[in-house]
Amino acid sequence: DVKVTQSSRYLVKRTGEKVFLECVQDMDHENMFWYRQDPGLGLRLIYFSYDVKMKEKGDIPEGYSVSREKKERFSLILESASTNQTSMYLCASSLRETQYFGPGTRLLVL
Amino acid sequence: AQSVTQLDSQVPVFEEAPVELRCNYSSSVSVYLFWYVQYPNQGLQLLLKYLSGSTLVKGINGFEAEFNKSQTSFHLRKPSVHISDTAEYFCAVSGTGGFKTIFGAGTRLFVKA
């Protein structure tokens, strides 16, 4: 079974802090994704990566950056957290068309 | 570009009743279609997918969906639901040439005893 793990299930941060969300997959997948999930809006793509050190902006990249130094790890960085970044963050990986998701990180920015 | 519309935000239903969750999509290219399910406090997992071939697709837990190209729909059905089916269901679409997936807003299914 594909396993996608995320470093934290719950996180509380202060406005202005730098926040790192880590995601690791164990299936040698080329593609990795970061989404945020908000009620009534579904999942919105923040960034994705199709290879090591490669990244592409998704639909809502503002205020976020990413890093992919190793194939199995994809990090999401909030450079200066703001209250409107309070959300559920989901990481996913894929080899072809099917995505496999981690359990999510619920982030609260105070 | 693709888009997905899930026509119901919440669907309450009694246990053992049938259910249909509706999904419409738009796309200028050929598509793959998916339904994912999210149980409380978990990530999403694939329920079923349509890539090509038969338009009736069977998935896990007794769910099935039918791809209707003329109506650009991919509705999800189950003939008899269980309490354990209570979850949020997401319809999704991707172009056959790429790997970006567009998700709908989700439908919350509540199964009542």
C-alpha cells in the first residue's frame, strides 16, 4: 500500500511565524502535490512537483513556497503565516492519474 | 481547463436507502473522472475512477458511477447505504494528457439510523 505521511496532524502558530509542513511518500512517485481544503471550496492546489527540484505553481500559490530536495519528500513553507492561512493542508503523491493522500495537517494561525 | 460542480453540498439519507451524489464537469479535452471519499479526520482515498471503456464504473464499498459524456456528468450511486458511509465525497476531473486534478467542493453524506 502507498503511504503518504505528514509531519503533524495539528499545528498552532502565531501570525508572522515561518511554518514548515513536511510530507513523505514511500512509493517512489514522481509527482507530489500540496492542497488546502476549506469548507465549501473543496481542495485547491497550492503547488505541485513532477521531479526533484522541480516545482510548479498551482491555483493559489501566494504566501507559500515549496521545496523538493529528495524524491520522497515535499515541503510546504508559509513564509510569514497569516490568519487567512488557517486551514487543512493535504499532501498527495501520484505516479499516473490516481492521487494518494496523507491524513492532513490542520493549521491554526492566531 | 476543467471545472467540476457538485450539485449538492449535503445529502441526508436513512440507512439502507439508495443514494445518488451528483457531479457535472466541463472540459475542452478528454478527461479522466474520479470520486474520492474522506472519512472524518482522514485524508482522501480513491473510491473509483473512469479512464476509458465501459461507462459504468464499480468502486469500493458497493459504490458505482456512470460516465455520461453527452450530459458531462459522473454521478455516484449506491443502492443501499450504511451508517459507515457517512463521509464527504469529492468528484474530480483531470485531463488525459496531464496530472493536475480539479476537485469539486464536496458533498457531505449523512446516513441516519
